[in-house]
Amino acid sequence: MPRPIERYAVIGDCRTAALVGDDGSIDWLCMPRFDSASVFGAMLGDADHGRWSLRPADAAATASRSYAKDTFTLVTRWTTSDGEVEVTDLMPMGDGSDLRSDVIRRVRGIRGRVRMEQELRVRFDYAAAMPWMRQVGTPDAPALLAVAGPDALVIRGPRLTASHMAHHGGFDVGEGATLDLQLSWFPGYRTVPEPLDVDACIARTAAWWRSWVRACVEPGAYDGAVRRSLLVLRLLTHEDTGGIVAAATTSLPEDFGGSRNWDYRYVWLRDAALTLEALLHHGYTHEAQAWRQWLLRAIAGDPADVQIMYGLAGERRLPEWASDTLPGYDGSGPVRIGNAASEQYQADIFGEVLIAFDAARHAGIDDDDFSWSLQCSLLREVERHLDRPDSGIWEIRGDDRRFTHSRAMLWAAFDRAICAVEFDGREGPVERWGEIRAELAEHIERGGFDTALGSYVQFEGTTEVDAALLQLAQVGYVAYDDPRMLGTVARIEETLIRNGLVCRYRTEAGIDGVPGDENAFLACSFWLVEQYAHSGRLEDATALMDRLLDGRSDLGLLAEQVEPRTGRHAGNTPQAISHLALVRAADAIADARGIAAPGAGASVARSSRG
């Protein structure tokens, strides 16, 4: 069995991230960006696919770990028969340059004398490139250089020696002693960067994270979980471009041993727009402005060319290919790089983007002429495809359908445009938009609502439901306590809940075009919490919220999915949409309890219908 996903911590510098196992091994790291090729890829294979292990030599050593308060500085306390040591892992917040990326591992003796061992296996380019490695330091300051094509690493710290395609080293740490290990990526064609001032990096990085989270407006419920989730969303936001990646990993399986493995290291308009709303509700207008600028750059041009996802800087070409050098987590292949969903038509993204712009206006971030004209252009493009089937929010790889959720999101796009005219003084063909909104509602009620079931359905012509229908109330299409919505919730409870947690849809219905099954989708369970809280079922909301929070990792992290029976995490991690859904659920419960802090009210959409 591979190490469970929930037993990995994440450290990062808002440009990329590393996953650190509770055994002291960094098993996933791409440098210098989230979507760069991996340097360490053992999480999608084994040790020979790249890792950096640092732990006591005593195989019986035990560990406890936590983040330094309100940071991503990971502190692991190791206890052995000979003593205790503390390992501090972090990626320091840098100088804004893409010319280096660093990992610091500080070892401090607490008690007794502990023998430490490290193993380094550098494997560039998704384990396809074995580097040329040589010693470049001095006896007093050992350093190891690894170079392969455009990539290079320098590793500083206790001396490492080569053995069997890896480098090993051991050292003793006594009480009160401190040893620092540094790994620095830099372009292979440039000179080796200078060593870091570790004390300064640790202090500066902690101060950066704490300063950021200090601005958080807390909801008044589950504040610790909300803070950690907002920190995760910030970690996944690229410091330079403002792009928000969906997760830090690729190809962690939704179905263990299966092929439902996707690359999430890109910016989905949907996930980023929802993240923007969560950040705005908690006082983070600067991040909202940065994301809006990213969005305007990414989708500028012909509205017909808008994609559902982009690269970190707005790159459009994200071809999907299968790695032949990484076998996959738990034998789950293929390992996919890139994502073919970038070529799909998903109608719902237009609604999410217009909702995000509306939330920004509501928070006091005004449109400029370019921003509003672009939104109007998007609506003209949407108008041309009102009845077009699409791949839907879940990016099915089967036949396109007329998904009810997608039509409701198109409704929301025109609704928010009408809001902009009626409430915010923008100019636009509001009468025409009103007619389109009414037509969309008519189509939804005629083809997307089953009167016999008393429920909305997944798409026209089916009796199936999917959990995305929970968003109909979130965007203001229907009230949370409307009988149609309550009937839909009843159907979701009847058909999509496994051991108390919500699945996206029934894979056995066979519409998604991918073999195998999947586990409960965490965001959907948090959406159900939100629905319960807003429809008078506060006790149910609280019970489900507590169960979901209990399922977080020991560090408060969430992947995309969870195995309901065992609690094992599944899918890519840490997952932005899971964490932002947690924030919304906490906001909803706080609002239902009447304790929401000013500025952090529940994420209830404003609609021109009131």
C-alpha cells in the first residue's frame, strides 16, 4: 500500500508546492511552478521516481507534526530511544523571482543525541531525466549539484555520497544543536545561487503568512477550519500571475486502481471564480483584484475562444498526454499531464464568471470600461449557444447533454448582468437580457424539472439527479426552502449519499464516458451543509459539518474526495474547491445561528429578482 494521501502535508511558496509524508519524505515537488515537471515523483510511483527523505535512523522512531500557527511551516517532532529532534520544513517566501525556488529543512536537537539519515533521489521531468550530479562544495560547506537540461538543483547541508543511483548521508544531532539543509532549483544555464539565510527565511515566511491571515474576517463558526482553508486557497494562488490552481498535484486517483486520474495543476474559471467569492466574503479584496486582472488577460480576445481552464499565466494550450515514466499512485494509471477538458464546452462557466464579477462589484471593486465590455461580449457569445448541449460541471467524457445545472448557470449570467444595470449603473440591453433569462427559466422548468418526482434532474430526458443541483439555490435561481428545491434535496439524499456523504452523480448511470466508480465528492457534501443551514435544518447541517471536519487530515487539509467507509482521501490534494466549499458551509451555519461577523455573511447570491 502506498502512503495514504491524507498523511501528506503541503508546504509552498505561492508558486509551487511540495508534499511531505509523515515519514519525513518529500514525495512530490514540481519546480519552479505548480505545473512544471516533477523533481520528486515518488507519490506517483516509488522511491526511484524521486524523493528526499529525512528522518531518524531508528526505524522505530515516532513522529508528531503540526503547522506553526497560521503558516505552512511544517514542524515534525521525532522521538527515538536515544532522544528527540525537531524537523522544520518550509518553502520560503522569495524575492519574486522565477529564477530560483527553495526548500529548507532545519533539524534541531531537543533531547539526547539522535542519528539522522537522508536519502536523495533527484529525477527531473516526471522521472524521465536522470541528472548529472557532482560535489561542488567544500569540506566545511558541502554542496551537491544536479543538472539535467534546463533544470538544476543545488543541495546544501551534511555531505551526501552516491550509492545505487541515489545519494545518502547520516549525521548526529545533539541537544541544542541545529543543522540546516537547503535545496534550491535554478535554471541549468545559470550560475549556482547563493545560500539562503535560513534564520531570516524562517522569520520572514512566518511573518508573511500571519500577516495575510490576520486580515481575515471570520464567520464566527468553525473559525480555525476557515482560516486554514483560506490559507490553502492563498497557497494555491500564484504570487505573480494571480492564477488559482485547482490543486497542487496530478493524477491522484478518484478510483483507487482505476483510470479516473486527472491533472489539476491549472486554473479552472469555475474554481477560481468560486474561490474569488470566498475570499471576498472574508475581506481579501487585493486577491480578488489580482484574479480579476488574471481573468481579463486570459479571456481577452474573441469570446468564442474562451476556454474553461488555462495555465497559471493564462496559457491556452494544455494538451493531455500520459507519462510513460510514472506508473501512478497505488497502480492507478495512466498518469496524465495536461488536461483535455480544456477543449470542452462547459456552459456553466459563464455564469460563474459573471457571478464573480458581480461579487467583486458588490464588494466595491468597480468595473473599468474593458471589464464591463468584456462581460457584455461574453453574454453575446452565450446568447448564440443557449440551447447547445455541453460537457457540464463534471467534465463528462461521454456525450454532451443539456444539463440543468448548466442552464441555471446561464440564467445566473444574465441575472447578474441585469443586476449590474439595475443596481450598479452599468449600461446594457436589460430588456433583452430579461427575456433571455425568462426563456432559460422556462426551459429549465420544462425539461429540467420532473413533476412526478418533484425534483430537478441532471439533464433533459433523465430521472437521475446530480449534486450540482444544490447550486441552483446558491445562485438565486430558486429559494433554498422552495418545494422544488426540497424535493431535489430529498432525491439527492435518496440516491447519492453513501455512508452519509454525497457523491456527484451515479457513475453506474454510464453518462460520463469513463470506466470505474468514484468516491464521495467533498465539495458536494459541504454544499448539502449549506442547503441544510439555509432551509431550517441547522441540526442536520451541524452534524454533517462536524463529520466532514473530522475527515480532514491531521493538518486540516482536504483532497477532492473521500472514501465514505474508511475516510481515506482520494483525488488530487489539497483541493481548492473542497476548501472553498468548507468556507461557504461555515459561513452558512454562522448565518443560520445569527452570529456571522460583519463582512463575512453567508455566500447567498443577490439576484435582480430580490
